[in-house]
Amino acid sequence: MDIAAFLQLSDLREARLIAGEKGVDRRIGNVKMMDAPDIIHYLTQDDLLVTTAYHYVGKPELLLDLIKEMKRIGCAGLGIKQERFLGQIPKSVLAYAKQVDFPIIALPEQLGLSYVANQVLSTILDQRTHELTTALDAHRAFSEHIVSGKGLLHLVENVAQLVGAPILLMNERCQVISASNSANPVGNGMEYLYRMGYAFFPEGSPYTSFTLLMNQPKTVTAFPVYTDKAKKSILVILNSLPSHDRQAYLLIEQATNVIAFELMKENALKQYTRRAKNEFFLHYINGQYATKDETINRAQEFGLYNDRPYKCVAGRLDQEETSLGFKENHIEIEKVFDFVEEELSIFPFQSHLFIKGDICFVLLEGEKDDTIGDSLQAVDFALEMIQEHVFLHFKRSISFGVSHLCRQFWDVREAHQEATNALHSGRLSGSRQFVQTYQAKDLVKLLRMIPREDLNEFCDYNLKKLTEPSVNEMGLIQTLAVYLETHCQISETAKRLYVHRNTIIYRLEKIEELLGKNLKDPDTTLHLRLALRIQHTLQTM
């Protein structure tokens, strides 16, 4: 009970509040009577002290010291029979009590102090008994809910009815998991605060209250729901709860425990489903299913339909956390990938996440009749936004490789390879926090991937005799290049080199003699064309 409730007790209605009117909400946890001048050493927080002030007759300054010390300790207030011995409480004492909102109550003279104490303690005991009864009833209701397995929505509705206010259950990123009432504006406001880095629960705080300034300002009270040491969801009461309403807080404390159990149960099921889905995907990309029909049927079990377009995204953190061990680092990577999966849920396309080692693969599913992938146009924007949020919340950068659109699930294996290659290509270039779409490599890019020593060896084998000083002045290399470039047309070669046709014939015969090969052989011309291209590439590397 508080001071206001104390003043409403039937036998104490003649009691008057003579100072500290703004402190009527101070909680009374116990009542103590003064029978010695050193009573201050035996007072604790929330104590209401009742006294005749006999020990302070003629010593008003000591009464002031007593009240200052009671204020410091956090006592509820002072009940005093001022007419018994004091006659009147000193003005300095009343002025201080008013200044610090510390309640001083003038007790009726006809009531004994023990009677006052018994009345208050009986009321407190009744309240505690009522709280215990309510807590047992709530515990029974929540236990029945756990046994019945009705799920989170039914549980949240029950809590809302018991508390008498609408309720939102949100995950640690302030995305609504369940709600007892339509409260999207409040949910949106909470999510905005989260993205701005607002700390909902200061260190050591069991709950927090604040007002969201929207079209209609709304006061909310938020309680943490711990599912493990690192993660916590948020139970949001769309109302302000009085700090002295112990019954409501006991009820919510029990509710958060049951909700935490329900969330852990759902998370265990989700993890089991993810493992099964992940195993299917790895088997699929490794080609472990015998037929196309078997693959498509297995995919449908996980909501992956063959008649939808897909894009595959491969994501990987740019740097490994060297300060962590292997196990801790893997846990941190999974946290980031979980975050990526939940961030993708806000975009207008279906996503399916799989994990393979330190890489996550996301299949982004387009609409059924979308043959050109219009429904997946915002992929790059979504991934860039996710990169910003990952850096904001984890101080880590992540990069993505994106495949081309594939028209059906059966083609996802190729899309998976494209996404992997795009991610690998971006990392080789030294980039960080990039989104790179797969580009098919042209011949020059392929050649650059081969060691320079091997390229030189190939050129020497096919062209060395044409580059020796004794024959270099004859222009045989240039003639051969133009001849192959014109699809082996002698007249066109002569025209481009501004020489007679017979000169080209002579040079070609000389080339065949030096190489010991027939230029009309397709394999020979292929090797020579490739050697010439490699030679040009080496000059630019």
C-alpha cells in the first residue's frame, strides 16, 4: 500500500497529511514505532515510522535531522501525534518535508500507536494474500496453457485480459511476433527506436516506460523476455503501470517466464526445421538426388516450388573475428545470418536461407507468373540496406554475390554456382561490403586466371619459331594474325596488309614449314589463334 491508501483506511480517516502532499504515492512496506532516540539506525527503505516524538520535545532540530535521514534511506513517511508532547511541529521541519515531498501525517490522538501499526500491517498482509492468490491463479492458468499447447497468440491474449491492456510481443529487433490487438503504429514506433540504436533496458532495469509521440501519443511499458543470455524479446504493455502495483508486476513476471518457455519451444522447432531444410539444400547442390522428380518433390516439402523464378545470393562476413575461438566465431556468424534472415522478411519477396560453413545462401523467390523477375528488382537495394544494418548492430561488414534469374527451382544449382563465383570474384578484387552480380567471364578474364608461366609455355610451344630474330623481319607473325582474323581468306589478308596475293601465299608456306603444321587443320588454327590472343594478353598484364 502507499500513503494515499493509508489515509483512506476507515479507522484512520481523521489522520491529516500536513506536509509532503506530492509524496502520497510512496510505498509502505512496513510500520515501525519509535521508542528510543536512536530509532534511525533500525529503519529501512519503505518503512512508515509512527511516533509521539517524546524524545524531541524542545529539540526541533533533531526532528529535522531525523526526517532528512529518513528521506535519504527511502522511508515511506512519518506519522506523528503532534499534540501529545510537541504541541506543534516546527515550521522548519514542515518546510523541508514539503520541499522534498516527504509525507508527514498528523495521527488522531485517541488512537494508540500499536493500533495504527496493526491496522496498516493487517492491510498489507491482506494485500500480500490477495497478490499470492492472484499469482497462484495466474500460475494455474499459465500451466494449463503450457499443457494445452495453444501457442503464443492465445497466451498473449490471456495476458492482455489479465493485465487489462493490449499487448505486443516483439523480438529483439522490435519486429512483432504476436499481438493481442491491432497496434501496428506502436510496433512501427518501437522498430524505429531500435533502428536508431535506442537502449530499451538500461543496465539493471527490470522494465522501462516511455511515451511514443505519434499521431496519438501512447505510453508503453516494456519488459524483457529472456530466452538465453544473449537474446531477449520484448513484452510491450500499451499502458503505463503504476510503480506500486505489485500485483500487475508479479503477473507480468510469471507471464514473461511462460512466454520465454513458449519462445524457446518454437525456436527449437524452427532450428530442427532449418537443419532439415539445410540438409536438403546441401544434398541438392551436391547432386545427391537420383531424379529431377525426386528433387522437386523434396523441395515442395520446404515450400520451394519448381514453377517460381529464383535468384540465389551468397553472403559471407568480410573478416573473421580473430579474438574468438572456432566455436565462438561460428556462433557469432550464425547470429549475423539469423539477423540477415529476419531483415529479409520485411521485403516483398519470399526468402529461404541456408548455411554452408561460413557462407549463407539465400534463395529469393519471385511471383509465380513473373517470367522476367520484376518482383525481384529490389534485391540489390535490400542487400545494401541489410549491409548497413549488420554494420550498425554487429560492427561487421558482409558481402554478397548474386546470381542471374533462374526460371525454375531445378536451375538453382547453376544459380548457386553463379552466386558463389560472384562472391569469390569480389573478394579476389579486394573489395569489402560489396554486392556483386555474376558476370560470365570472357576469354581475357579466363586467361588472367591461368599462371603466367603456363601461358608463356603455351606461346613458346606454338609461336617461338616465328619470333626468332632470323625470321622476325619477314612479318610472319603479323601475316598469320591477319590471316586467321580474316577466316583464312588469302585475298582479304593481302588487301589488309597492302601486299600481293602471291606474297601472302609465300609467307603462309614459310609459316607451315617453320611450324611443321598444316594451316588448314582446324586444331592447328585454334591453337595458333589462342596463342596469339595469349601473347597480346601477356603484353597488357
